[in-house]
Amino acid sequence: MLTWGGRGAPARRVRAGAARRPAAGALLALLLILGAAGPAMARAGGPDVNCPPTQYDCDIWDDDPGDPGGPGGPGGGGNGGETGGGGGPAAKCQWNGRPLPCYDEFLGWFNNGDGCYYKLAEPQPSVVEGKQWYVQTCNGGDLGAQDQVLLDAAPAGFEAPPDPAELARQALASIRLLPPRLKVAPRRNTGPGLVGLPVWMWASPGPNYFGPLHGSKSDRGLTVEISAKVDRIVWDMGNGDTVTCDGPGTPYEVDGPRAGLTSPDCGYDDGYRATGTYRISATTHWTVSWSGGGESQSFPLTRTSNAVPIEIDELQVVTG
Amino acid sequence: MRVRHSRHRAACLVVIAAVGITGGCGGAPENAPGPVSGAAAAAHPPADAAAEAAAEKAALAAYSGYLAASGTASRRGDPRHPELTRFLADPLLTRVRLAIREAKEHGAMRTGKLVSDSTVTSVDLAAEPPTVEIQDCLDATGWRLVYARDRKPVPGSRGGRWLSTATATRFPDGRWRISAGQTHQDQPC
């Protein structure tokens, strides 16, 4: 019962150093550096904010992230939180490294230069030749930093139309691209791992791990649709070898028809060449595509799992 | 600039007695007095008193209009309710809209009623724009934030009777609107 042999599994095996797509790899690294994407904005009422007479408890939601399925937008908006682990294009509007929507229905347009939202005061409290009153909400939308200011020119970004790429970023932040959850065999409960015998690898299936995921975001009549799916999962076997699979793989069953054989679709069929404890991890490679407003684009994203250990012992010939 | 402090709770009744205006208190929200310059007011004290009385009346009407409009918009979860712009102005208008939107995003709405007992504390018709300061012992004990799906109160939301202050401002169109307001939960009344 020590035969983990067999051939013919469709998994593609890649030796160390043979990066499959060096250009794509560099792009992915860049995208990861560009940071997390999330539309969460300052809560409507901070501790230093006095509530209006008719909304005496306006700060009640301060500790509540809100309903991620609810309408987008900041106040909460914030509504939708960034949950997918980051990646993707950088936010067009940011304050102190925090991505913000460039437009809010009630706060107006964001000025990247000073971190304030601006809307025309409604109505104008006085008519001043060549100037207009604006409601200015600074510190990235902090109501404790709200003021009414008289300006002789519109602030940067004021009345900018909705931007499809920016909406795509927000739509991406509304879907959950999760890192893969791994299982491998052999493990302690499925028998010892031995040098030269096949290893099975599989990951939890499901849309959040492999796609397809769909989302959309609308702003002032423009809607952007986004979809994301995993093209491949690359397993790092912890010894410099990688194995690329097309899907989540097949769970190993000790009493299944292929017990002791190779995985039908995702395995390290030749096994490890030396004893030791190896740390296996896997990275899912997503393709994110969006379209809207006459534009469309695709870009890659990755999610990497935690490592799981595998122990490989010396193969000993048992005679009896 | 003249600032008048009313010691009476029912300021509008005082106004009616002093100037002889007939009709319901706060019942004429469209009543908008014309511009009054500070110099002219000082030269003709009776006209000044009449203008102040009219301003107080219009300001209190705007305030009760604000409470009603905000109540309707909050119950419906509609931050774009058209009545809001009739009685409210920025920055308070934006604040009220944001609060309604945020409650809605959390699946919450308001029920019940607010009981107002408002008075004018000062009038400044020489300011640009002219303003009237209002205070109110606003009874919000029956004004609750509840979840729309089951009408259960949102944890942490509890009404009370607190001092509220508000500023009414006269706009170039002649209408008085409430442009600022706060609840002072540290001042029960």
C-alpha cells in the first residue's frame, strides 16, 4: 500500500526558476504595491460632531461598518467595505492613503489637493459678484471639519463627470476575491508522506475562491459591470517546484477509487525527492474584466494562501 | 445690530400681543419681510420692532417647517424629499440628508413624533445675511430610530428631552430657512 505511483495526470509541472509569465508577474507586483481599494469614508458623525435637532443620535452608526449590500456611497457609506484583500488599480481620489469616492451625492466633488469635498451651498446665502458659496467637508469627508466658504473659482475636480475606471475600482471593492484555502494529501490522518510518491493538492471551491464573481457600480446614470474569475492556481510546493492547475483540484479519499494513485487533475505526481517538512502555499490568478461608459478593460489580480506543512519521510522497503 | 433676548417660552404669542398681528402662530411660512438696513432700523425704532417681530415669526415658522419636513423625510428614508429645501439650508441641509441616508443604509428609519417648544433667543437683522437664533426644549422621547424590517429600536438609540439650538437665516429670495442646528444632549430640559 505504499504505491503512490502512476502517470497521466493533467497537472502541469514547472521547475523552479521557470516563471511562466515574467511580464505578467511584474505587473502583478506593481498592482499589489498600489495598494488596497476601498470606498469607505469617514463616518457621518465623529465624536466631535454635534447632531442636528431632529437626528440627535446621528453618531449611532460610528462603530458599525454598515450593510455591505446596501447602496454604495460614502457615509457610510461607505458603504461597501473593501474585503477582498486589496490589489487592483489605485484609487483616483485618496486622502492620507485612504481611497475615497471622487463624488458623493450629498457632499459633492472631492479635491485631491486639499482632501475636501465641495458642493455649492444650497441655496446661496448671499450674492457676491464673481464668487460662490460652497459647503466644504475636509479631512476626506469628516463632518467635524465642515464649513461654508466663499470661493472665486471652482475647486479642482469640481463637477467632474463620473469616471468608468473609478467606478470599476469601486465595483471591484464590492466583490470578495478570497485567498485559496488549501488541503493536501498525504497528511497525518491519511498516511505518511514518502519520498517519490504522489501528492494531491486541492482548494475549497466556490465563487469567492475561484469565481465567477460579478458586481456593478453606478454613478449619475453611468453603470460599470465587473466580473472576475480564476484562470489558474499555482501551487508552491515549498522546495522550489511549482505546479499549475486549472481548477480547485480533487479531494483525496483514503478509501476512494484513486487512493494511492495520482490526483486526476491537480497533483505533484513525482513527489518530493528528499525527506523533510515542506510548506505548501498556493496563489490564485484572477482575471478581472469591466465594461461601462463605452470603455472596457481587463487586468490580473492574485490572492495567496497561508502555508500548510507536509512531512515527507524516507521510503523504506518492507519485507515480510 | 440689535439682539433681543426673549425670556418667554411662547415667543410667538408675545409677538402677536405686542404688534397686533392676527392669525395663527407659525401659520404663514411665506411671510418674508423686505430688507431692513441697520441704519434705517436705528432711526425708526417702531419699524425695527415690527421687522424683528416679523422675522421672529417667519424664523419660527421655518423651524417648525424644518421639524415637519425632516420628520417626513426621516420616516420615508428619503434624503431628497422636496420639503427639505423649503425649510432647510446648508450646511444643516447636507447634515440632515447624510443622517437620513446613513440610517437608510443601515436598514433603519424613524418613527414617532417630536414635540417642540421653541423660542427666539436673539434677532440680528443687520447681519449679512440676517439671522434669528432659536432654542427649543425638544422632546424626542417618542422619536425613535428603528429597523425597517421589524420596527425594533436600533440599539443605543434612545430619545430624550434636550435643549436644541438652531439658526434661521434669511436668503436672497426673501425666505427664512434653518441653516444650522444642534442637539445638546448634555443639557436636558
